[in-house]
Amino acid sequence: MNKDKYRPLYHFTPRSHWMNDPNGMVYFNGEYHLFYQYHPFGMTWGPMHWGHAVSHDMVHWQHLLIALAPDEHGQIFSGSAVVDWNDTSGFFGGKPGLVAIFTHHDEYPGTERQRERQSLAYSSDNGRTWIKYSGNPVLEDPRYSDYRDPKVFWHEASGRWIMILATGQTVCIYTSPNLMEWTFASEFGEGHGSHDGVWECPDLFELVAPGNPQRTKWVLLVSIGDAVGIPEGSRTQYFVGHFDGKLFVNERDPEAVYWLDHGRDNYAGVSFSDIPAGDGRRIYLGWMSNWKYAKVTPTEGWRGAMTIPRELSLRAVDGEIRLIQRPIAELSKLAEETLLLKGLTIEGNMRLMQIKGDSYLVDAEFVLGSATSFGFRVRVAEEGNRATIVGYDSRSGELYVDRASSGEVLFHELFPGKHGVALVPRDNRLRLQLWVDRSSVEVFSGGGECVITDLIFPDPQDDGLEIFAHEGNVELLSLKVTRLNSI
């Protein structure tokens, strides 16, 4: 049996063993750095290290040695990395260098109560080797047992470093002149958004406001940990508001919940730091799994993958500001041969015999007709009894992914199912973009307004692609299917 039958062709995975949250994502000296929660000795979560990889394009990655390993202060939990351009820390002799800010995790001596504190490490050689700061930890507060996942950035207006930190059911904001001495500024979260699980992996960043390039809004990402009785498991919400260097203010209804992704497998994502101003993009990457079943997914020798990188922006949708996600342009480097179709009326199921494979991009535009539902069946078995369905229900107005018959699904009771999001077609048209890989499908629609990310585990021989329209017909204005090469 092929032990790598589920290893993606164009998504980042560890060479071997367990991986979860992306950490320390930063751009420096022509390289994108991706660190990640890593257990190098097992296939399930264990003593956490920081794995490390670098890339020149966020698509093709080079694995490097483990960056940070557990020490006398505990395991190395999630965190971030920044370029200390002005050597505010004093680590670099007046030159710029990389500083990692992460959570040390252990237990209070003589107890079983977890203890989480924030610490530093620094690198003067483009991240190849790291020195842990002798004064670690640099921030602790015994009032919180959940006190982790620092995201740090330089706030130009106040001339301070800002840290946003997950603190149980809230996030706390701290400021510092030098990354070592931190002052509490504010706390956000009580009465806002979803509290279905513990708050984790926050990120706070600025984006151009819709319709006014001279103004900005601040976006706060907060991941929600798995909790008993919540079938969706772990997922990520976002808030839109403003930030003055100390206080984040949510501009929406406090009780409203806005999800970043409406699938089951996009968690703990954060954005890259220090992307050059000339580029100007805010690039996001998430862990493509869910704590409900992450430890039992049917891969062999490795476990865990990242989403494709996505560019984030804001758009006004029906009077509300929404976070928009679009796959980064660099992914076009993977394109191979392409199939083009135009002007077809679809009724029933239509197998595209010209396309067989396990990694491709589908870009289609439909005009709604009489069909009650329509879309695609991807990774279809020869006999047609297994497939992942990506469709639109015209009656309920829902875009959905149904993976109930996608392949291996019985490893966890909550893995099979149908996941959807409300979507209103514009001008009676619907565009779907499907990024299909060996063990995942990522769906973008509404110009990036609606996103669904789901793992799937089909048989390698299930390589068919079908278009369908049920109980009526739909017009396929255009279809482009592009094979994608391995990274």
C-alpha cells in the first residue's frame, strides 16, 4: 500500500510525524519562514517543538532543522516572529534580526495545573539557528491558566511593540518598547462573538477600508478550541473594528458571530509578519484539520497539513464589512494543462472524461436555471458511488460541501457530513472555485466572501470529475479545469 496516498501534492506537510498550528510566519531577506507546532517523535500531539521551513514564494517549501525544542521552562507552544528592524531588543548589535515570541508550557511545581508564560528566542543568521533569551520568561500572569499564543507586531503610530495574547475566553493586549518589558493595555472579548470553546491563536492587523483607500479597519482573528457538545469542533471567528495602540473596539453587534471559514478544517490560522510595503498584501495560512478528529485521520507516517496561502481583504457586502479570502497569485506557478468549456446546459450528471486526477483547480461560472441544486462531484469513483459533492442548493440558498461518501469517513463519527454557508448569487450568476488535492477540497465563492475548507480521504483510484444539476437544468457559462503540479 502507498503510505503517502493521502499526502497533498501542493499543500505544506511535515516530512514525518505530527504537525498542527502554524507559528512565527515572517518574511525576511527574501524568504518566507513557516514555523509550526511539531511532535518529531509521534503521530499524535505530544511534547511541542517548532518545526521550520522556508520558501521564496509560499508555494515551494524547503524543510529545515527544528528551530525550538522544549527546555527547563517547558514545551514550545504557539507564537509569532518579527523582524526587529531597529534592534530595539539589543540582540543584534544595531542590525536587524529575527525574534520569536512564543508560549512556554509546563505545570506549576508540585501541581497538575498548567502554567503558560511568554518567552523569546532570537536569530542572527536568517533563522537557521536560535538562541533563547537568558531572561525567559518575559511575561506571566498566574491568574490565567490559558495564557498563550502571542502575536506581536510593531505599531508605528505609538512607536511600540504590540502583543495580543489568548487569555481563556478573552484576549489581552500588551505594549513594549523592546520585546522584553511588557505593560498591560487592555482586554477584549467578554460579551463579544462566540465562546463555544477556549479562545486561541489571535491575530490583529490593519486592512484598507472598503471604498476608501485612505482609511483602514482593524481585523481581529480568534480561533475557538474544541469543546464537548459542539459538533463543529475547532474553528475561527473574526471581528472588525479599530485599534489605537492600546484598545481594540469591535464595531459590530457584540453578539454577532462571523466565521472565517464554513468548513471543518481551517484552524489556528494567522498572517505573515513583515511582508514588504511594496507588496502590501496580508497573507493568511491555517492548519487544515479539526481537533475533533485530528489525532485519528487515516494518514501514515505523517499527520497534518496547512491550507493554501490566502490574501485577505475587506469588502462591503449587503451593508456589512466582510473579510475576503483569495488564493495567492503565486499558486499559478503550479498550473499545467487546462481544459476549457463554454456554453453548456447541464441536466443530470455529466462526467468529464477528459479530466482524471487527484490535484486540480476548477473555476466555473453558472447561470441559475430550474435546477434545485447543481455543482460538482470531485474525486469520483469509477462506479460513481463515492465522491465529494460541492454544490449550491437553489431552494435554501446554501453553498455546501458534502463529504459523507467521500472515501474513508468512519475513523470518527463527526467526520462525515455536509457543511454549508448562505450565499446570494449576484445577477443570477454563481462562480465557484475549487482547489482539489489528494486529501482536501477548498471552495471559494462570492469573490472570496464564502469559503469552505474540508479534508477528504478518497481512494487514489477515485479520480473522476462530474458536473451535476438535479431536478432541472443550469447553464454553465464557462469552465476551466487546470491540473496542478506537485511542490
